[in-house]
Amino acid sequence: MVKYIHQVGLVIMNKNDIKLIVVIFVIVTLSIIFINIFKKTGSFAKVYYEDDLILKIDLSKDGNYKVNGYNGEVLIEVKDNKIRVDRENSPRHLCSKQGFIDSTTQTIVCLPNKIIIKIEGKDQELDGVVK
Amino acid sequence: MKKLIIIFFVLIILCGCSKDNDIYEKNIYVMDTVINIKVYSEKDASDILEKIEELYNEYNILTDRYNSYDDTKNIYYINNILNVGEEVKLDYKLYDLINFSLEFSKKYDKVNIAMGNLIDVWKKYRDSASGIPSYEELNGISSISESDIILNDGNIIKLSDVKLDLGCIAKGYVTQLAGELLESNGFDKYIISAGGNIKVGKKYSSNPYKIGIQDPVDKNNIYKIVNVSNRSVVTSGGYERFYTWEGVDYSHIIDPDTLYPSNYMKSVTVIMEDSAYADFFSTYLFMIPISDGINFVNSNSNIEAIWYGLDGKIYTSSGFSNYE
């Protein structure tokens, strides 16, 4: 490997060679940018039970979902790109009282049910949020 | 042919640039919250994450005030079963944690891990949403004096029915241990998030970790973003821990001198390397006026902080701009 790189330095290049390298470089760079843009599609929510990702929900489509939490069924509602826990079984109902969330900085945590809902999407630029 | 070789290597080098670390993630349900851990690594981090979970579970039991566990001399045991004047040997992990806390609060006396009796009164009113306790009731409670706790060569004795509460330190202390455990096993790129408490290792990309600080008034907003690596970021007084009665917000951080919740600011966020100290200092800063806090932080080179005032004004320490 080291040997070849050394040789590259010694190759006498004409204008066309340089053009070719520039063209390849531009194509590769554009592809990387292209891939990265399209990797992150519209925003979606990930639903976890304990550690396991159990459901991925597209927030652009309204709908109702049912998952199994520690204390029984947890009903999830998606409306106008927002998501909430509609009903669940827990002593204080903290996570259904929380209401709709729509930003990646918010999380719904149903502690007794061990269900976590996180939003991920285009504006995911933060590594974490202190509350 | 030579051209082809050049092209070949250009492509190889470009591909090499995009090699990423894998992300290993775990959620741990302890200490009344969920701890989310992400490790960025080329080697498999599943085993170490199991060990981290054991660590949190172990300290969750040791610091638990509300439950007893078979054969475990935890905080519940010390508070409710241990007789006044009786000496008992503690698990060295709990002993070290209590010892560390008492050493700290000797220097910063607003921080007090023996306020269980006082916290219980406030908790009773908060949980039943039935107003706020009167001064007479607060003044009539049993001891909240740390000097009633005697540590002696691995043993503990209490001199009154004082009750320990490690709520202001347990999470930060274990998170610090978790970070150290990751690093000593060669996993130095990580983020541990636990609500008001975040610890990050070395950066996993060319950029440092971007941490948002939630607006304590409008929870949908981030009022500041900080860029950190090898740091802990800890907030005290976030919106989630308030109790509102007749339009007044009462924080969960209670001043041992006034017996009432501190009310100098909406929130304060501390940035420093050690997560245990960050936990303590954020509590300490929450209990002193902002101007005193700014003077204190500016005279300590290893702490930076940002305050969200009652009037909505933002104050920062002099070195805080290094993280902006």
C-alpha cells in the first residue's frame, strides 16, 4: 500500500488525467451528499419496549397503533405529524397526560409500561437534551 | 494502466473516509427515570453495556429509599430498620458514596444528603396536590443534620432518626462510574443521557457532541445548544420537577436553611468533567443567588454554568462561551 502511494506521486500526469481525477472526485462527493440527504426521509417515531425497537411509525400518516407495555396495551395516536399516547394502564397516567409531541427534542416515556417513544427525522441534529 | 491504478486508489481512499463506528444502544430503567446509553465503536459493545446495566441496577438498589431488598443494607435499611446508636457494616460501594457526599457537603453546606425527613413532608403535599406545608409543620420535623451520621471504617451509625436521601447525587455518581467503566474497557466514545444529566466521552465524528438545554418555561424549546466532549452537562430545576400550587411553582430542591424550595432561578446547567461533582454543583448553584453563583463559578476554572433567571434572562459564566 505504502509502495503504491509512493508511486502515484511519481507518475507524470497530463491535463486529461487531472481532469479525470477531478471528475471522479466530484462524482463521488456528489454521491455521498446525495445518499446522505435521502437516507433521512420524513420524520418518524420509534417505539421501544425496554431495549427493543418494536415499532417504527411514519408521522406523515394519521393512524392509531397498539403496542404491549408492561402493564398491558398502550394505545398510540398519530395526527397531523404529531404523536401521543392515547391510553395506557399506569397509576398516574403521566405519559398519556403529556399529550402530543412533534419534535426530536421531546420524548414520551411511560415508565411503568417501559415504553419509550422518540421522534427522529431531518432536524435531528442534537446528540442529547438536558431537561 | 497507471491511470487505472490512480483511479483505483483515489476511490479506495474516498471509501475509507466514510467508514463509521457502529452504534450500540441500551435503555436502563432505574432511579425513577430511563438512562439511555449510546456507544460508538468498531468493536462489539454489547457485553460492556450489560455490565453497565448491572452497575446501575446495583446502585439503584443501594440508594433506594422506598424499598427494602433481601440481605441488602441499602438506604431504606439505614433510614427505617437500623436503630439509633447501632453500628452496622455497609457495602463498601454505598459507604464510599455516602462518604464522598459528606465530604462535599462539609465544604458546600447547602448540599445536604440527610434531608429525608424534610423531603418527605414536601413529597406528601406534592403527591396529594394538597397545598404547601406550614412553617410550624416543617419546623417540627425530626433531624436533617448530617452530623447525626457517623461513618467509621466501613461502618455507619446514626445518632438520631435522621433520614438519608441521595436523590441529588446518586444518578450523577453512578453515571461517572459508568463512564469510567466504558473508558477503561476501551470504549471512549459514548453518550449517557439520564434526563437532567448527560455525560459524553470523546467525540465520535469531527464534531463535538451537540447537547440542547431545554427551556424551563417552554418545554418545546431548546434555549441553548452546547458543544462538548469529555464533559458532563447537568441541569437542576428543569420544568419536569416543579410542583405548582395556586399559581406558584415550587421546585423539588429544598433549601435546608429555610426549609422551603429554593426560588432564585428557573434552572441552572453546569458543565464540567466529572458527572458526580456536576450533579452536586448544579444543586448547590440552584440554592444560591445567581450573582453569587456567577462569582463562584468564575473563580473555579473547571466549572462553567448557564442560568435561566426568574425574569427569563440568561446569565453565563465567563468561560461558558468555549462551549457555544
